[in-house]
Amino acid sequence: MEADVKQKKTEEELKLSELLILASMWMLFGFMLWFYLSAFHGAPARMAAEAILNHLLGSDFSQIIEEPNQHFLFQVETNIPFTFRDGTTEALGFVVNPLVYSYGLPLLFGLVMGSDVSWLRKFTIMLIGYVAILGVQIWGVVWVSLKMLAFNFGEQTHAIIQGHGISDSAIAMGYQLGTLILPALAPIFVWILSNRPLVEQFVGWGADQLGDKPNQ
């Protein structure tokens, strides 16, 4: 009996190591796709973030476009007049990197492609994951833009942001969540919730066993 348990445990460990190897290999391929296709899969985030910032800042905001020289970057343009160090005054604009908030996409791609499920299920999980990570990316772009306007360009832009009713504490919390927490957690949550049987196999128990109590 003990030998059977050890053999079963060994098989599961081999399966886990196999998953990690396959996921790592697929992840490298996923990172290439993610980077070179960033202008396409990032377009919905750019348009959604533009709509949100337009709602929050009104006439002080202009648009978000692709950075002309590096298409994976976003260029946030405002209607706020800003005096630069050379003495010229122009509408303020700055660049944000949306890939900082969507690196979970190739991570999820590697885990999904390395797991032993049908192609239809893989496609479904990736679609759900893309929607979840897209939400994280939108959140990140919006809050980093507000953070830069509030803290990176002096009192003039800081006063404008506060004038729209957006507090420093809200910006700090939104920025920290969007930069440090949500991008890392989103792909893991999606994969675990969509692969419950596989996770239960690796940990050695099922969710239904949590409610079982030993006989007194």
C-alpha cells in the first residue's frame, strides 16, 4: 500500500515537473508573440483608458495614441498648458508603457499551453484570461497617467487633478494595485480557477475534502 502511494506521488511529481518545463518553453514563445503583437492586443486597453480619462478629466484631457517611434508604448496627450525647462509652453504629453500591466498574458499562455486539456478549453481559458488581464491593463494605464499628472509635473498639474476630485490617496492606492498586485495575481487566479482538477491532483486533495471531519 505504501509503495503504491509513493509510486502515485512520484508520478504526480513528474507530471508537475513536466508541466513546468512545457509551460516555460511555451512562455518564451508567448513573450515573443506578446511583444511583437502588442500594438494589436493593447489597442482595446488604449481606447478604454482614453474613454475613462476623458470622463475623469474632461476638457483637460485630449487623447491616447501609439507612440510614433515605438508602437508598443502609449502617448498620453492633454490640453494642459505646461512650461518646459527651455521656456516654451505647450500642451503637456507623456509616454506610458502598457506592457508593464499585461505581462501576465504570456505567463498564462505558457501555463495553458503546457496543461493537458483540449484545444477548445485552452482557447476558452485564454479568452477569459485576456479579458481579465485587459481589465488590469486598463486599470494600470489610467492610474499611472493620473499618478504622473499629479506627482511628476509640479503643482500646476497636481492642482488640476485635485480640482477634478481625484485625491492623492486614491491615486496612490490605484497605482500600487495596478503596478504591484493585480498584474501578478490575475493570470494565476485565472489558471487556478479554470484548472481546479489539475491543481487538486498536484496538492493531493479536493475541495470537497475540506468539509470532511475525522470521526471522534
